[in-house]
Amino acid sequence: MKGFYIHTVEGGYVPPFEHLPADGLTPAVGMALVLTEGKLTLASGATKPTHISMCQREGACADGELIPVTRVNDAITFAVPSSVANAVAIGGKVTISDDGLNVTATTDGGVATIVGKDGEAEGDIQYVKFI
């Protein structure tokens, strides 16, 4: 499993999908994205995502093509695998991997707050919020 998947939502509501223009990226389900200058681009490193992709493509989208996404908000907890062994404590903030589909163990510039974890080995699920 790779990607940010909705684990829980405070209040139990189902976040709606939106269809927004992509900037020629190749989306994957669960990919962290950021809306920049009216188009979705990859969110990685210390870039806090504004949206999560809800579609998978084999090739790149046409520039400006609409793709389904869900908006990131404080009420959503995401389940996401760690790209490396991750001993960062609950409450710590980590960055997003270069492909936008995992979290790292890098805390400098961290944007994903760890609120729970299923382990600390590479690939273990981390539960994160973007707060």
C-alpha cells in the first residue's frame, strides 16, 4: 500500500470529491497534492498538501485536465506507510516522500503530524493529520 488513505474523520462525515485541474502530473490514488496557481501539483518534502488524489492514471494528465480529489482538513486522519524506518514519536511532524505517497522520518520542515502508528519499520502504517 502506498498513499494517504482516509482512516477516520471526526464527526463521521464523508468528505466530498472535487474535480480540479491538474498540472500535467501522473496521479495515483492517495497522492498528496497542492493547489498552486489554480492547478494541482505534487506535494512532497515540506509542502503541506491541500488535496489527496482519488484517481489513478498510467500516464500524465493533459495540462488542466480535471481529476477527482478530496480536500485535506483538520478533521481527517490519514493512514500512510513510512518510506523508511520511522522512530519519530507520536506528536512529531514528518515530511512527505518525493513521490507524494509516503511519509519520511525527516522532522526538519515536517508537515504531517503523527497521531498514531502500527510500528516503526519501513512500510509500517503511520496515522497522520495535517494540522
